[in-house]
Amino acid sequence: MKKLLLGLSALAILACKQEPKIDYALVSGNLGDTKAEEVTIKGGDFERKITIGEGGKFADTLKIAENGFYTLSYGKTRSNLYIKIGDSLGVTKEGSEMVFSGSGTAENNYLANKRENTGKVQGPGSDFYKLDETAYKAKVEEIKNSHKTTLEGITGIDQGFLAAELKNLEYDSYYTLTNYERGHAYYTKKDSFKVSENFLPKAFKELTFDDVTAFNNSQSYQGLAFGNVMDPIFDGLEDFNSIKPADLAAISDIKIPALKDQVVDYLAKMALSPANNNLKEMYTFLSESTTDAKIKEDIKANYDISAKLVKGKPSPTFANYENHKGGTTSLSDLKGKYVYVDVWATWCGPCKAEIPSLKKVEKEYHGKNIEFVSTSVDVAEDHAKWDAMIKDKELGGIQLMTDQNWKSQFVKEYGINGIPRFILIDPNGNIVSADAPRPSDPKLKDLFNSLEI
């Protein structure tokens, strides 16, 4: 009998040991009438794409490594999530809002309402940024304390979430403070405005940006960390097209792998310019600065495009673009003259900011051996807006509209993923600069003069 009891006891212990350990979270939902085919849940090193089924429904088991903050995105919609191991979280789109159910409801409802609640305390952006330094800092503190009060009123809140979110609120306030100088200058029209020496708190100035958990949990921390790396790089450069590996030595000092990848990915889209004489060296340096396969692939793709666009190479062409004055125009129609191409769109603020300078340059070089071509990437549905802006702004030069907006072959072959973009082509149809100076940049006239235009 004693042996039998011992045997039963051993089986009981074995059974306990074999009980499966929960190391996953269940996330399901209904996104209603959406054209998106998949939803992406991402956070830290974790990323999962989930197929959206009939009626906008989706569900999956997530093998997350730890409790934490994630993002859910589909189409142009993005929401913040907090997911714990063992959660069974439901996500439903109701109108313009996300509604949560199951475990994690309280934490995720807080995150869903956080932006709206910030806006209520902050008020209109124009009024917010016009405040003087003391009032602005007081308002930022009020926003932080408002969220703290909300957190304290949530019954049964996860303590890990509470501790992390309290830190996030500090980072949010720091990030908002760093936006004041630029925002105040813009809304008060004081372009030379600078904050006082002690405006930013000592605790912020002492941040070292080496906290991986904070980086994963807080979008504000991510923004601050990114700026901490990028601001000195930009401040030390007169011309981004002259950037070289030595200018990016700070990349090797980045302690957070995800931040390093973010910086490298961003720089690759800008520094791998065909106008950069250090193109090959930059390609090698950036490729060796990341271990992320997707980023490496993008770097290679950017380099391959730029290598075909260096000075002296035949320019990609366009044919039969609609001309605002009537008929169509092709690049070949302009052979025998220099062609300065402005790739723009009616919705692009920086593009419109260049219009006065472009008009001045056109006037100064009128009658000389150069044509000024403005090529719109507006979608066909915005044709009327394009037509109206040309008339309202009295735009000169040759005004064209691409055949397939961003999908136009000319746009793709020039690797254009941001506008405005300016291109200079010589009388033989060869590239002078695939990333030429803007009209507002004095270097443009220097370039024209060097070519004796």
C-alpha cells in the first residue's frame, strides 16, 4: 500500500511538471469593412503579420517574449497595444475607434484614449505653442498629471503596465518640451527664437539613451533617441550630398540595436544620393552598419538605382506627359537645352515653399539655354487642383503632369521617394545632377554659372 501511495504521488508530481506553460497571447478582432489584407502587430524584435479574413476578422496566437507595448497597424490605421503573456485580447473597430475586450481591456482602453485626452488638456496647437516658456512647461506638466490621475483611477491595472507607463509619461513630457522651440518660432513668426539655457530639465539632459526596454515601450523615447543621434550629424553638415562615413562615426556608439537600424535605414534613403561623390564608400559603410536583412536589401536597392544616376549617365526619360498649355511634352522634345526638372505635387508644403524662388530663377535665366520643367505627381483625381494652382500661383516654365503619379517610370527610375526633387539634365540628355540644389539654395546659381548657362 505504501508503495502504491508513493507511486501515485510520483505520478501526481510528474503530471504537474508536464502541465504546459503558457508562453503566448491570443489576439483576435473585427476590423469591419477594410480593404487591407493583413494586420501587423509589432514591438521590439517581434513582428507578426496576420491575414484579415471575411468581414474584417483576424485571429492569431502570438509567441511574445515578454509583456510590453506593441503596435497594431493595417492600411493607414495604427493603434498602440499593451499585451501580456497569457492575455486573450479582443480588438474591434467601431466607427473611428478601437474597442477592446478580454484580458488587457483596461490598459488598452487607456492607451486608446490617451491621445484624445492629451488634446483636451493641451488645446489648439496654435495656442499651445504660443505660450511663453513658463506657461508652456506648466501645461506640459498638467498633461502628464492628468494621465497619472487617469491611471490611478483604473481598477485592477497591471502593475508592470503602470510602472512602464509612468516612465513613458516622463518621456512624453521631455519630447513635448523639445518641440517647443520650433513650434513657438513657427506660430509666433519669430524665426530666430531660441529657448532659454535652462528650459530643458536636467534629467532630460542626462539621459544616455541606452535603455532597450524604454525604447521598445515609448515612442517618445524613440523620437528623443533618434534626435540625439541625428541632430549633431545634421548640425555638422553644410551639404548632405557631401556626407561621408567619417561624418557618421556616432553610429558605432549607439547602444540600442533597433535604434542603430532605424538610423542606418533613414540615412540610407538620404545619403545614397547619386549627387554624392562618396556614394560607393557610403554604401559599404551603411551595409556594414546593420545586420537587418531587409535594411541591407533596401540599401542595395537604393545604391543600385543611384549608381545609374551619377553625373554623365544617360538620363531616364519621359514621354507624352500632359502639358498644361495643351498637347503633350516628352523629354526628347527639349534636347539641345539644359533641363531643370522640379518634381512636385499640389499637396506638398515644401514644394510650394520653393515656388517664389523658382519663379525668380526662371525670370533671371529667361531666354538662356535652359528649360524649367515642373512635373506634378498628383493623382488623376486631383487634376483640377493642379490646374487651379498653376493659374492661382501664375506658375511659369513648362507645367507637366506625370502619366501614373508615383508609379510613373521616370519617377521610379530616378528613385524618387520624397518631394520636392530637382534634377538637371544637359543638352545631350545626360545627367548633370540627379539631386540638384533647390531654387532657394544659392548653390543652384553657382551650378548654372559653372556650366555657363
